[in-house]
Amino acid sequence: MASFQLPNFKVQTHGFSFPNSFPPGSPVIDVATPLGRIRIGDATYGLCGGMVFAAMDYYLHGANELPATAEQPLFRYFCKRLLDSWNLPFGVLKYYDWQRRSGATKSRAGVSGLEGLTRLTTLKEWPRIQGELNAGRPVALGLVKAHGYSLKKLNQNHQVLCYGYDYDETTQEVSLSIYDPNYPGDDSARLTFHLLNPDAEQRIRHSCEGPTIRGLFLTNYIRPVEAPPSNINSTTDI
């Protein structure tokens, strides 16, 4: 069994205590992408990417306490980091590319064609995730839940923060420890998948939801030079 957990990372301390749920009608984000304009004006879709990046920011800047409510300027910081988490235009294109693929790798006459999400997750993304964690760095993960060509399905995908893993060499099972903004304070949240049969479709199991995830990948996180907001009553703009 190979295992690694980030030193001193605790979901109750380094994850936000409130859920990924905000008043309807905000935030209003309108950005152009190669796939068309993406506008989020209803917080029903949440700010998972912004919350994940912010949690990583606080952890890497040594914060031992996070704001207890999403007031200004933290809310605006979430919005800014949400855009950063999309890594425009490449991040959105990757979500869409993965969303339109099948889980299994397609082949014809014994020759592999378009790689499926299971192969991409297990053979390409998992080694990158393991390498980052072994180097002592938390990782942001993009979770692909949607399937199809509709751009309207992009908001069905999700982001979480991964801070550790267990890997059983015998069973080839990987279990990732995660902070999921949809489940604040839950330090038992995990994502589980197997490395066996990478060309066959395999759903990734979320401990809180079941086998709801089609694939996952490491997102492009860049640590900001300045620390995230420490005073939630501050009026300083981000």
C-alpha cells in the first residue's frame, strides 16, 4: 500500500465551513471562449472552482483559519479564482473535449482510436496527480460528470481539491482524499477508481454520491503572489 497525505491539511481547517451555494442571480460572469460566450448569472451552478483555488491559496500561504462566511471581498475573490480555474481557453476546451468522449477507448480491427475517459484518467492523469502530491503540493481536480456535445452541460461538471491518496498495488485501487465544496467539513470524502482494464468504461465513485464521475484530470493551478483576503469586512478590491 502506497499512501501520502499533505502535512497538516485538515478539511475542517483548510476547507470552507459553508457550502457551495450562493444567492440566486450572482455571480454574473460573462466571458468569451472558443466555444462561445459562457455566462454564469445564477449561483445555482455554484463557485466550486473558485472555492477550491481559494482554499489552495490559503493553505499555501500558511493560513490556519479561513473566513466563516462568503462576504465581500471573499465572494469577489471566489469569482476571480473561478475564472482562473477555467484556464481560458484551454481549460474549457478540455472539459468539453472530455465531456464529448465515451468512457471506453474505441477501437476498430484491433487498433485503438479515440481514447476514452477511463484511459485518460488512469494512465495519463493519475501519474501526474500522484507526482504533485508526492512533491507536497495540493492539486485541483476537474471532475467530468456530463456526457454529450451540448455546451449547456458544461456546468454539470465539478471541481474539488485533492490532498492525499492511498494506492493498493495488489488490487490496483486508487482512493483520493478530497475537499469537496459541496460537502463542507466532510473529511471522509473520497474518490475511488481502479487502474485495471483502462480501455473499458469505469465510473469513478464519489463517497458522498456514488459512481457519478466519468473522468477526472489535474487542472492548471497557479499560486497567486499576494495572499487571499484575510478580513472579510474589507472593502479592498481584488
